[in-house]
Amino acid sequence: MKLVYHVTPVYYWVISGVAIWAFDHSLRIFKTRLAVARVSVLPSLGFTRVELPLIKSGWSAGQHVRLRVISSEMGTLGWTIAHPFTVANVPGMCGETGMVLMAKKTGAWTSAL
């Protein structure tokens, strides 16, 4: 069987998938917030704590957010990866720390962080 017989039917599925992916990522741009973070390591727990002091509202405790780190120390393509972090505090009770995120050290990306 020739591969050319499969190109036309698959073409529409691929275009549909790319369109849905592009729509999803374009919506995420509107929800993006840029902030400077303070990162600290909790070695006894194997966690990394990220504090975002300028973000004071707009989340609930236990919610997950995707964090993208723009830094040359994360590697050449480290800025392209968005990792999920768990929000560890509630808005209004954050004081000077702002939003606090907790991430378990599980791989190369969180180890580099």
C-alpha cells in the first residue's frame, strides 16, 4: 500500500489538531502575568519554593499554575517549557510574599530551578 493514500484523510485531522492547539495557546497569552520571583530550595522536603511578591490576587489555594522561567540558567530551550506548580497560600493572607508556589524536585528542569 502506498503512503499517498493516507495523506488526504490524515491531513484534515492534523490541521484540526494544530488549529485547536494554536487557539488554546493564543488564549493563554491573555491570561499570562509577568513577574520577578524569589526562588528558595527546601532540601529536607525535596521542594522548591517560588515567591511572586507582585501577584497579590487572582488565585485560590491548591490551584495549579503553569510557570515559565525566562533565564539563561535554565538552558537554551528552558524558557519554552511551562511546568505546573501548586499554589501554597491564599490571596489576601499573603502579606509581602505574594503568591507562593511549591514544586517537587522531580527532574532536570526543577533541579535546574
